[in-house]
Amino acid sequence: MYGAAQAQDFKIGYTYIDFIVYNMPEMVGIRSEVKTFEDQLTSQAQAKRATLQTKVNELQQMAQQPNASQAALQAKDAEVRKMDSDFQTWSAQAQQSLVAKESSLMNPVFTKVQTAIEEVRKELGYKIILNMRTSSNDGIVLAAEEDLNVTEKVFEKLGVPMPTTPNPSDPNAVDTGNGN
């Protein structure tokens, strides 16, 4: 009997953290800022690629010249290889900076949501709140009673209206804000 009584005191709830984060008001600005930064990087990459392609074309034209010296061809080839290497390095750094930018913008939102989840857990007497599903559909909880879902309470704690559609328990549910 002791084990059964103790088990009843051990309340476990769940939520959908990706759904909550996605629907936070701050996400509109974050998505916009990340998209702007990504567009800037894409524009820079296109310019760097175009410059590199121009140098490759120059090398190819030079190689077709019957009077091109071997030294000039080797110098141009070395220049193209260095530019290509520099571009590869820049591309990797650009990708890292995009990830870092998104992470720095998202961390305060995750912290805010995590704090709200912790407050709801304490207020409702839950020992554990699990994540039902992530964006890659690999949540920790495979099935649970709906009355253990604290997602609406977390939205209330955050002062954010609970979206009525889509249903947070739908694994394909993502509100894009455009009615789709």
C-alpha cells in the first residue's frame, strides 16, 4: 500500500515546448531578424561566388591562349585556388554566425518558456513536466491523458493567448500565421 500511495503523489505532466516557443510573440521579430541576416549572408555569398567564377573564367581563357606563359598560368591557378579556399572558409564561418545569431536571439525565449513551465509545475504540484513532441517528432512522451497536458497553463503563465488552431497534439501542427 505504501508504494501505491506514494505513486499517487507523484504527478507527471507534459507540454509541447516547440509549439509554445513557435507561438511566442517575440518569434515574429526573431524570424524576421534571422531572415534578414540570412539574406545578407546569401547576398555576400553570391557576390563572392561571382567574383570567384570571374577568376575561373579568366584562368580558362588564359589557358587557351597559345602564348600564355606557364608561370602566369600557375600564378592565376594559385590565385583561384586561394580564392576558392577563402570562400569555403567564409561559407563555414557564415553558417556558424547564422546559427550563433539565431541561438542568441532564441535563448531568451527558451529561458522565458522554461521559467513559465517550471512555475506551472510548482503551482500545480507536478514533480515532472515532460515534452510531448519536438519539431522532429521525437518527444519523450509517446502517449498520455489530455488532462496531464499543461500547455494551456504555460501560455496563461506567459500571458500569451493559447492558439486555437492548430491543435498542439497534432504532430504536423505548425501555425504559420497565414491561415494555412
